[in-house]
Amino acid sequence: MADNTPAPSSATTQAVGGMATSYRRKELRRAFESMVTSRWALVGMLILLIVTFVAVFGPQLAPFDPNRQNIMMRLLEPGEAGAGDLTYWLGSDQLGRDVLSRLLYGARVSLLVGVAAIAVGGTLGTVAGLVSGYFGGWIDDVIMRLGDIQLAFPFILLAIMFLVVLGPGLVNIILVLGIGQWITYARIVRAQTLSLREKEYVEAARAMGDSTFSILFRTILPNIVAPLTVIASFNVAGVILSEAALSFLGLGVPPDVPTWGSMLSESRDHLLSNKWWMAVFPGLAIVFTVLAFNIIGDWLRDFLDPRLKENG
Amino acid sequence: MWTFLARRLLQSIIVLIGVTLISFISLQMGGDPTYLFVSENASVEEIARAREALGFDRPLYVQYLSYIWNALQGDFGNSLSYRQPAMDVVLQSMPATIELTFFSLVLAIGLSIPLGIYAALNRGKPVDGGIMTFAMLGQSIPNFWMGIMMILFFGLYLRWFPISGHVPFLEPLFDGDFATAFGNLPRSIYYMIMPSIAVGTYTLARNARLIRSSMLEVLQQDYVRTARSKGISERRVVIHHAMRNAWLPVITMIGLEFGFLLGGVVVVETVFSYPGIGRLVFNAINQRDIPVVQASVILLAVIFILLNLIVDMIYARLDPRVKL
């Protein structure tokens, strides 16, 4: 059958492309203005930028090798000078390792685990939610009941159960934390897909003979990115907290990889002798990072969908 | 009501089967599970003997069915470090954990309700900002770190609270020794103050935000405006009209929070050397005592599922709009 649809002229394409660019620029400006007016969001973004910078340039910034043990320099107080006039700005731990250097390297693990787990859980959940909402029927039932089972008991217990058998490791913890998040995304994507699949433009795509894959990922998905971004931001905060808790229990990454959670775990044995710096600094690092993600999540929610604003 | 009950019971049974399935799969994921039950120095013959004795040489579906059958009878095998049934070991630690979880829940809910309502009634004022900043911080502090900080400051520096230990209340109560139980109660609470603050702060913060938001929504409803226009005192409007409806999302949250608190308890107990199920799991993880970890997780899951069932029933009773 001959296609009678007139091909868009290059002038039209250029005009549409130009409008899209101008719209994007306007949105970016609106986002920037909104962030500057909301002081908290600015603080959150600043913290996040610092943590990201530290995570990327940690090895260049760290004064010591984070795993270098020096028994002569063990449990030095913050600001005390070690051998060779090098100062241990945040003190040293029970094996004489520099707390500051371990903290800088730890940022890398926390961010990596947070972002990678969300990527795993977000991808799984989005695909499951799209399929569940679009096809409905028994597929929907099976996917949602699986989610109900997972939500029916505390996630940290599930993570403990798997990690105790699989053993600690970066990949294992990312997978377990990621799989733990999928249902959050699946539920939101499913609800959005259910309402979008009846919209005219989805009907139009179907009538034009677009493949199911194209309808799901090119027509529906771009329209549900906003709520997903908000959830992802809060989720990164939750995942960083979970990683810290699991590392604290000895189920995180291997001992030679410095993480904030494992640093806190090691600090427990030195609380009674008041070696406070071993506990205070890694904890503050976790609090500020999680706080930043929570603040950004709040701001994103209000910015992307003011209807969801917490009546504040 | 009965249809609703039957449906929820059926759902709970399916979830329980799912929990046992996940628990069973987790055992199989690391390869041959026999290695989890024998010492590192075990010979090939010893491993083969253990495999046969534990039934890991049978087909997977047979193993799963026998796992479910044993789990139904509370049989998760013997603890590798205590040399007695794993479930018995877990049950001994359970009363202390229930005490801590319950106390944390009471603390979190008891404080979040007035804080949330107060913030809603003072919307936009500095006090609202203060409460919400506290709530945001409360949601960002890891519970175990808060525990460590409290030990350092209130325990070691100010010496206001004990940094570890536990005085039993439920244990003598279950034994019928009421005099000892209630005699122990004040000290039991005193020992639980710091751990329960550590466990409950996240829940307190999250619920304060939820209640504030829920109250603000209800306060804008027509029936509240009508009540106000009739000249009813603000106190009466808040307590009798607004709060009654603002309660519903909170009740749902309580059920979910209990599970969250149970998860938190597992970590916080290790910080305070509190002799509950959390510390038991922590020690079991370090000693690779798989039967104890599995029995603990399944028991906590069962408690969580039952509590949610009860919460759903209360919810259905309080809100006739809920489809039964």
C-alpha cells in the first residue's frame, strides 16, 4: 500500500528541532532558578558535587594509601603528625591507616553502589512495570504478586539471607540491593503505563504499526521519566544507608576495600577507649551524602510535579 | 468481612510460601550448600557423608518440599555453633527483640503524632521548619551510627545511660512471674532508651512528615471548614474532625514500619550488645551458622506478615470505605 503521508519538509524539521531545543533551554533555566530560590536544594546539590568530586579524584586527593598499615602510627588523634611530617588530619585507625584517605576512597564505593544498584533495580523494575501495565492479564498478576511477596518482609533480612550465602563482594551487594528495589519502580511504571496506554498518541503509534518494543520504550517510557527520577533520587539515599548497614554487619565489600560502613564497624571495638574519630567522620560522610540525595529528591519532586508537593 | 479475611489469609499463605522459596533459593545460590554446613578442613568423604545426611543429594523439588515440611514444624536443623535446634536458639532471643521493637514503635509513633500535627497547625512558621528539618535529618542518619554517637556522648561522656545490656521484662512475664516482670520494668525501659531512639528515629521522622502532610490535606477539606464555621473550638475541630481521618494512612504505616523497625533492630542490637535476635544473627553471620540465620529471618518474616494482616483488619474496621 502506498504511503500517502506527506514527508515533512526540512524546514519543518528544523523548526520543530529548534522549538525543542528552545524548550529544553527554557526548562533548564527554570530548573536552575528553582534550585537557586530553594536554598536547601542548592545546599544539597553542593554537597553532592563535593562528594562526586571526592569520589572521582579520591586517589589524587588522598594523602596516604588507604590500605597502608603502619603499626607505629596506630590510633593517632586527628591533626597528629606521623612519620615524615605527614599529618593524619582525621587521625588513624587501629592498624595505623589514615582515616581521611579511607574516607575519600569510601566515597567512591558508596556512590558506585548507590548508583549501580539503582541502575539494576530501575532497569528491571521499569521493564517489568511497562510489560505488566501494557499487557495486563496473567503477566500483570504474576509480576505484581512477585512484588507483593518481596514487599512482605523486611528488605534487610532478604539481603542478609542472600549475602550470607553468596559472600561479601561489590557485585553481590550491588545485585542484592538492586534487586531489592525493582518493585518500587515496577509499581510506579505499571500505574503510569496503565493510564498512558489509552492515550491518543499511543493509539496513534499502534495504528501506525509501531512495534510493541517501540511503543513501550519510545512512546510510553519518555513520558514516565519524571516520577522515576524522583524515586531514583530517594532510592540512592536508601541504598547508601543499606550498604552502610550491610558493611557494618560484615556483609558488604571485601575488607581491603575501604567503605564508610566497614569503617564504622571497625570503630566499634575502640569506642570504650574513646577513639571517637574512627566513628564520627565516616558517619558524618554518610549523613551528608544521604541528606543531599534526600534534599535533591524533595526538590525534584516539587519541581517536576508540583501537585505532589508535600503541602509545604 | 469474612471474605476479606479469607482473601487476606490466602494472600498471607502465598507470601509465606514465597518467603520459604526465597530462603531455599538463597541456600542453593552459592553452589553446593553442603559446604556451608561442614568445616573448611572437612575431607571429601566427610563432605559426601554430610551431603547425604542433610539430604542435599536429593532432587531439588524433593529438597524444597522437605524444607517446607520441616519449616512448618519449626525445624531448621541444628545450630552449627550452639549444637541445639536453631529455632530454639532464635526463640530464646525473641522476647528481648520484641521488647525493643515495641518500645521503639511506641516512641516513634507517640512522638511523631504530636510533632506532625503541631507542624501542620503551624504551617510555614519557624517551628514547622524546625520540625521538618529535624525530620529530614532523621531520615538521613544511619540508625547504627546514631547508636554509636549516643554511646559516645550520653553513655561514655555524660554517663547518663548504660551503653549495653538488657533487663528482661517479657521473659519473666511469659514464665508467669509477674512480680519480677513488673519489678524489672523501669530498669528494662532505662536500658532500652538509647537503643530504641536509634531504632525509632527514622520511623519517627518519616511519620512526622506523613502525619503533617495528611493533616494539612484533611484541614483543607470542606467538612473541617463546615465544623469551623459552626463555631466549634479549634481543639475540637482538630481532635474530633481532622485527626479521625488523618489516622488512616498512619495505621497502614504502622504495620509497614514494624517490619522496617525489625530490620533496624538487627543492626542496632549489635551496637548495644543487646541480647536479641539481631545480635544473634550478627554472630551467626560471623560464624556462618546458616540454620540460625534462616530460622531468624523466617520467624521475623512470619511475625511481619501476621502483623500486617492484623493491621489490615483494623484498617477495614475503621474505614468502611475499604472494600471488603
